Amino acid sequence: MYKGASVLVVGQNFGCGSSREHAPQALMRWGIAAIVGGSYGEIFFGNCLMLGIPCLVASQADLEWLQREISRAPQSPVAVDVEKQEVRFGDRTIKATIPDGPRNQLVGGTWDSTAVLLEAGAGIETTARKLPYVAGW
């Protein structure tokens, strides 16, 4: 890992065995804002999403190219575009996908479930008052 990097480029099945929230939190606190890899542990992926860290999937050939080029020019920026599902390095753009649900959450700003609930607080209270099993207690 290069000091000051905000994009982590990894291999296959990254985060497998790292189902606890601490792994993505540590990466976030280190400054990682996005991860590009071949595949991810399912729970790790979900925990990253809850922190707003996109985990995009690229082909093995593109990952190898990206890792090689970053090692040659580690100070060059890596740009991740979640909406377009692209990663740019130098003059090359590679395809890097993310499932539509998580992509829409990240692009729309609804990945933070706590913030979404707080924003909907008045509507939740209104609905709760109409429910007999809530209002009757």
C-alpha cells in the first residue's frame, strides 16, 4: 500500500474472513475511499457499503495491469467513478462493476441507513401512531 492512497487495488475474494466491521473501518480510517478487486467476501462488501466505501469488480487482466502501472507510478491518481462504473489511471479507463442496488445507494447518498432513518423520522412516527400494536402500548 502506498502512503496517502485512497483507492485499494486487490485480488480475488478480498475481505473473506473479515466479516467483522473492524476491517472496513480500519481501511476507512487509513484513508481508503474505494476498493477495486476481483471479488469480495459478502459480509465484508456489505460492511464497506454501510461505510460508503464502494467495492468495484474488474477483470483479472485489468487488475494486473492496474497493479503493475500503479507500482510504476505510485504518485499518479487513481480515479473511481461509481456511477459510470469505471476506474481511470493515466490515459486508460477500465470497466469496474458494482451491483445496481449498492451503486444506486452510493450514487444517491442512501448508503448510510442511520441517516436515512433519521431523515424519515417524522414519517416513521406518523406510521407508528397508526399501528395498533405500537399505538396501543
